[in-house]
Amino acid sequence: METMLKVNDVSISYKIGDFKDIGLKEWTMRHLKKQYKVETFMAVDHVSFALNKGEMLGIIGTNGAGKSTLLKAITGVMEPRGGSIERGGSVSALLELASGFDGDLTVRENAYLRGAMLGYTRDFMDETYEHILDFSELRAFQDRPFKQLSTGMQSRLAFAIASLVQPEILILDEVLSVGDGAFQEKSAKKMQEIIEHGAATILVSHSLDQIRELCNKVLWLHKGKQIAFGDTEGIADQYQDFLDGKLPIEAVQAQGG
């Protein structure tokens, strides 16, 4: 199978210290006197995996595991400090869906604004606007100010716009949980269509049931470290036992995932 994404021993670190709590003058004095301490925080620590065309990878882990940081590196927003990332095609990421809209503009105006931000042409938006309204179920609200919509409705509009194209690598960060149960099911079906057309997909979700249903591979991160990577069922079972307090993380690491 064609490999669409290779993450090779990737590490991402941040410098942390007391520079947020002191002024520039004080920082300079401490630095000159060598009294200023800087610590390195490893957000992602030597992570490696490969994703083939048509596969869907679920990334799991508790808060602070490094999931969002890793996604930023994969999309190219952030450069890893160590290792490399090889992409075999175009990347489309659905992250923070409800951000980037103008609350005073109408739903219609925001749809075209978001489309322009994603690089869609005016002609393309004219052709697909009716589909966006139908998919997001917002036809009755298209002339209302965006700020009058609930968070779920705002996310539905963003999802409808972002899922119009057929990317080669698709990244989803908690986006299949937007809206009510019926819309979540429709979103999942839409993502399945994209996958069936050959996209390599990454899904970050706190819903283990969603991961089990949609993903054939799983990457488990914990405090930046790669705990396990492989077929979904076995790793999902281990992760559930970890969440239930039945399986220490050290035991999984000792087994090599």
C-alpha cells in the first residue's frame, strides 16, 4: 500500500522558565549573572509511525499527552526539534472548528469568508453554498448574525465547509463530536466517504467507542511518549484498562505496547 505519512522519531520541546513573571531588565540581569534557569519540556518525545492510503489512525491519550502538538507538526504549523515528517500528499486539517468567524456577519457571509480562508474560489463557493446549508442544517439561519448561533451550530457550519474537498491526508481533532447525535452520525458518514476515496486520516478523539468504530490503527501517547502503535482492538482494550485503573502505564511500556 502507498504510504502517505511517515513520522520518524519526532520530538518537540518547549523552553520554560520564569520569563513570564519578570521584566526584560530583570531577565537580562539574571541571565548575565547566570542565575536564570531554563527547563526543557518535552511535549512530544521520539514518536514514530507510518500511515498508508485509505487507513484511519486514532490518536488517544489523556490531556497533556502531546496529541495537539503532534498534529501541529504534521500539518506544518510547527517544526519538530528532532526527527522528520514525510507527507505524501496535500494535508487538510479540521481543528478548532468554531474559531475564525466574525460574530457580526451573517451565516451566509461567514460561509464565504471561511471558504476564502481555506483557499476556495468564489465560483466554488457559489456552486457548493446550497450544499453547505443543507449539510449544516442552517438554511433557516443563513441571514442571521453568526453570534446568535449556538456553539454546536457554528461548528456544524465549519464542518460542512471544511469537508467539501477531497484531501490526501485528513486530520480531525475532536470534530466528530459537534452537534447532536444525528449530526454526529452524518459527520461520521461524511468522513467515511472521504476515507473510502483513499484519504489517509488521523482522528483525535476522547471517545474510545468512536476510535474503535472508525479506526484501523491506534497511536497511544502519554506525557509526550509513544506508548503503543498498532491495530485498534488490542491497544483500545489496554487503554480502557489504563483509564479504569486496572493497568499501570509502566506495565504497557514493559510489554512494548
